[in-house]
Amino acid sequence: MTERIVVVGAALLDAGRLLAARRSAPPELAGRWELPGGKVETGERPEGALVRELREELGVDAEAVERVPGEWPLRSPYVLQVWTARLRPGSAAPRPLQDHDDLRWLTPDRLWEVPWLDQDVPAVRELAARLAAGAH
């Protein structure tokens, strides 16, 4: 049996907006949008991986807040888990450093204006419902 590998996605939230990152690599993903994040390394907790990945990919100091219910299959043996996150006070503004060439803060009514990676769509759908519920 193959051990599954968890990939964490960050639902980085600020003032009711969600940060989306446009992939610049690899070529087959370039131009599509995703929740930033990456693989959980051996011995690492998902929350720690999320903080590390956001620092490496976006140059920010963030903290994981809570896990979004659900787990979404990626290419075997990977599975996606999404955590909401927020910038810590004093953090730099996010900027695309690795594997991304653009970032966008999306309000709940604009979440679907970008072409999300197929594997992120179910997670974004879950986030859209949570953002809508929080907006009322």
C-alpha cells in the first residue's frame, strides 16, 4: 500500500478576501490559479508546512487558523488538505516568489473570475460557502 502524502493549501484570508496565486510552473499548470501551499515534509505538522510554504512562496509571515473540512484527492499518492490562514501583524505583503507570477485578493463575489486548477475547485467551493456564511 502506498503511503499518502498530504499537500496543504492555504486559504489566506484578509478582510473577507481570499488570496489566489497564478502558477508560472510547471508548464502544464502555468496560467491557472491555485491556493498556495505544498507538500508536508516528513516529521512536519500540516500547520507548520503551511506556514513554511507561505514564507517560501509568498514571503509572508502567516499563521494557520483552522482546517477546512474535507480532503481532496490529487495525483496518487497526494491528497489536498486546506487550512484557513491569516497574515501575522507586521508581515510583509504577499508577493509571488516561487512558481507563481501573479497574486489576486478575491472577494466572495469574484472567486470564480479566475480559472482555478481543477484539483482546487472543490476546496474553493467549500471556502465560498464559508465566506458567504461569514458575510451575513
